[in-house]
Amino acid sequence: MSLAPPLYGLMAEFDTPEAVLAAARRAYARGYRRMDAYTPFPVEGLSEAIGFQHTCLPLLVLIAGLVGAIVGFASQYYATVIDYPLNVGGRPLNSWPSYIPITFEVVILFAALTAVVGMIALNGLPMPYHPVFNVPAFSGASRDRFFLCIEATDPLFDREATQRFLEGLGPREVSEVEQ
Amino acid sequence: MAADGHEHAARVQAHSAIIGPGHTYGSVTDKLGEIVLTTTTPRGWFVGFALGFLLLQLFFMTVPYLIFKGVGIWGINIPVGWGFDIINFVWWIGIGHAGTLISAILLLLRQEWRTSINRFAEAMTLFAVSCAGLFPLLHTGRPWFAYWLLPIPNTLPLWPQPRSPLVWDVFAVTTYFTVSLLFWYVGLIPDLATFRDRAKHRLLQITYGVLALGWRGSAIHWHRYETAYLLLAGLATPLVVSVHSVVSFDFAVGIVPGWHSTIFPPYFVAGAIYSGFAMVLTLTIPIRKIYGLEDFITMRHLRNMANVMLATGLIVAYGYLMEAFMGWFSGNPYEGYAQWNRMTGPYAPIYWTLILCNILVPQALWSDRVKRNVPALFVVAFIVNVGMWLERFVIIPVSLHRDFVPSAWGMYYPTFWDWTMFLGTIGLFLSLMFLFIRGLPMISIFEIRALLPRGEKAQLPPGRQAPTPAAGA
């Protein structure tokens, strides 16, 4: 046993999004929790089927937008009222309506950067190496194949029983994923 | 099912489909991937790129000379301080707007047909905004001081003036460029992963692999990805409206007759979308032909784009009408004169050509026959591109050349260097566009896969023809 490479998990390959979705639901119902599905396009309901409920990304974007509003407005206020006040015919220094366009643009900039950087970071990307790429057929995950991988760290994972379970889901193939 | 039922379905399909019949996840991936991951390049690509690259040489010739001699090589003078530079800036940035409209607003409105053209239009946005940004940058005269436009703490106790629309413009355009770039790149990630997995050459595998960030299509990743994409669309939608509104503030906040008008922001935004869709059509029609993409950019796409052009063109026509009406109705002699001068002054031929190009010719799009005729659509779109450029000519130099007192009147004529600079940016735009087509997926492959009809039958193994799916399935 010690000579064999450590196992990351077992991966079943499917032909259609419906099949992988049904398989994910059954695996979840069976009690498996540490698993992931890999698809060539987003499949509605698949992340929920493997037990992933929500992401905090929208909250982060909201916070970034609010921070952008404060930074955008405050920097203009600082420049024109505090650091370099310029009296033009006695008009008020804090001419806030003029500051709105830039404040708005900074809100969008901060929020959009957070949406993208946040998505990439929460997804743990960039990740140059991942065990799933060791499965030769996995290149189909970016073309026309759908995969469900139950990871070896799952408490219910058992080399034989899990293999039998996955084979019972009607996949094209079940492969071992080397660590 | 009865035979004529099938026939009818096929006919409906031909006119309204977003994707041609008989495609599977694999076949769209192969077809769209092959455009880039092949060693043979169609001759049309070389023709297009050569044209762009030739014009690009004008750009490389003009810019160093401009920096060396200064903006005096252009035709700008007093009173016409804004000439081709600002016309071209507004024209290019307007063209960019269609890309954001297609990728963001049509996404939020669940217009699935956008999928075949959004990537391409986003790239167009990016390159058009790059061309646009060059003009004000070089118009500053000393572009090496352009960083003064940004609020960078510096040894001079100096800040940009945030009460000025020109400074708003800096923020609007840089934000717009950044957000467009993010939107485009996020959309590309899954397709870059496809290329990584399909490329044969080691160098390409590494290049696309690095750009794909190790994307593996995990369901959890897709979940966050879709959330981020939707949020970006929601953010880009008000952004795109704000950008051309801010561009119009450059004029509307000034007191120049012909500029000082509250209708400017909405009519600039409509005009931007109008010119942008015209440019998307001008580019997609030849490229669809060169690459044989009739299955992905179908007649339905062309017709929908023509309809958007027709609708925004009518908004623009309303804008012209209101400008003329307000010139008379306001009772302001300067405003009235500015309008009258446009129609009968020394630049009147340009005004009337603009009306012809932007209002009269596009009315042909009411006809279904014109909308089904691809060469005719190309001609109309091209004419609208010209018309929108003339519109900016009429707004900018024509408003400036007659100042409040006749002693300050002048004329504006573009010089050789104005033309080389303009044509040079067209060259830059075309070169970047053709390089993009050659090296990156110009149609979003993963979104096309998601649009394919679902079900076991639709994804039969090769050799067995999939049944014709119902339109919009």
C-alpha cells in the first residue's frame, strides 16, 4: 500500500449536465460531503447539490462600493476644502454636487475590482497544480464531459464502497485521482 | 411527428436561431477552438490585418512628430481649440459603448443572442477606448505630465480640480477601461482553460495555462464566477451610461451655444450605442464571412443589431430635432444663431450629410428585405459610422468657430497630421482586433455550450445527427 501514490479521490465521468446533477444529488443524499463537480459550463443547481450554499462575494462587493464612496468623496473634499482651499467669488468650498461624478466612478471601480479579485481569490486561483488534472480524461471538463469527484478526505470515503457507489450512478468511467 | 412539422421547425430555426442546428458541446468547442488553435490562417485575416498594420504606420509616424513639434501641427487654433482630437475621442469612446451594452445590459435583460457577439464586442470596446484615450492624452501637448490629471500626492501642492468635467472625464474613462478589461478577462478564463487543454504546442499550453489561472471548472468556482459576472454586469450598466454622460458634460457644462444643453447626456448615450452597434456590424459581417461563422452569428443576430441601431438612431434624431427646436424656442439669440449657423453656415454641407447618414439612410432598416440582405446591412452600418463621426464634427468645431462676437470668429480646417492621426488610430484598432481574433476565442465558447439544447438526445455521440432543436430552447 505504501508504494502506491496517495489517493486524492475517485472521479466519475458523465456525458450530460443532467447526469452529473443527478449523481451529485445522490452522492449528497448518501452522506458524502467532500466532493466537487467539474463541468465545461455552469450547471444550474450543481453547486447547491454538492452542498455549497452561498458565497460572501456580494457582501464584499457592497463593502468595497461603500469604501469607494467614502474614499472618492473624502479625497475630493480633502483636496478642495482642507489642503488647497480656493475662494472663487465666495462660493462654498464644499461644492458637493460637483464631487458626485467622481465619487460614483470610484464606487464602480472599487466594487468591480473587488468582484473580480474576490472571485479569483475565494476560488483559490491561480492554482498551477491540482490533482484532478492527473486524470487523463479530465481535459474533457473544458470541452464536453462532466465529472463528479468524491475526495478521499471524506469521512465516508472507502476505496471499494465509494467506487461501487459511483459505478452505480451510470457513469462512462470511474477513475482514481492521484494526489 | 409529421414531416411538414419538421420542415416548419427548420424554417423557423433558420430565421430565429441563435445557433445553427446540429451542434453539440464537442462540436462547438472544436469549431470555435479551431479558429485559433490551427496553423492555417484564412487569407481574409491577412488582408484585414495588413490593412490595419499599414494604417498603424501612420500612427507611428504621427505620434513622435506630434510630441516633437507640438499640437500646432494640427489644425486647431483660437477659437477652435478642440478639433479632430476631441471629435475622434468622442467617436471612439462612443463606439466602445456597444460592447458594454451587449455584454452587461443584454445579460441583465436575459437576451441570450448576445452570447455569440459579446466577447468580440468587449474586445472592440477595449481597443476603441484605448484609441480614444490617446487623443486627450496627446492633446495635452506634454503627455509626459499627464499624471497630473490623477490625484497623486506630489511635491507641488497640486490637486486636479474635481469641479471640472474634464477631470470627471479622466475618472470616467480610466474606470471604464479598467472595468471593461476585467469584464473581458473574467469572461475569457474558462475559454482559456479550454485552449490550455486543447493546444498541441507546449508553449501555447503554458501561455494559455498561465492566463487561465488553473481554472478547472469546479461547480463551486462556477457559482462564484457567475455571481461575480452578474455583479460586474450590474456595475458596468450604470457605468456605461455615466461615461458618455460625463463625456457630454465636457460640452454641456460649458457656456458655448450649441453645447450648453440638458439634452446632451441622454442623446450622447443613445448616439454612443448607435455608433457602437454600427461598428459591431461593420466588423462582424466580414469576419463572420472570413471564418464561416454563420452558425454562430446568425441572421437573427444581424437583425437584432439592426433593430437596436434603428431604435437608437431614432433617439438621436429626436435629439437633433430638439436641439433645433430649443434654438428657436429658447429665444436666446446665440443659441438660435448656433443652430442656424449649423444648417446654413460655412459647414452646412457637413450638417446635411450628417442628417443624411444618421437619420435618412438608417430608415431603410424598417424594411425586412434590407435586414435580410447582409451587404446592405454592412453599407448602412458603415454610413452610420461616418454619420456619427460627422455629428461630433458638427458639435465640436462648428459650435466653436463662431464665438460670441464676430471679431473672434475663425475657421477650422484639419491638416495632414490630423488625418494621419485619425487613420493611424483606425490602424491601431484594426491591428489589435485582428490579433485578438487570431490569438483568443472571439466567441465565448463556454456560454455557447450553455446555450445548446439540453437533454440526452441533443448530445448524441458523433456520427448520429442530433435532432433540430426548437428555437429558443
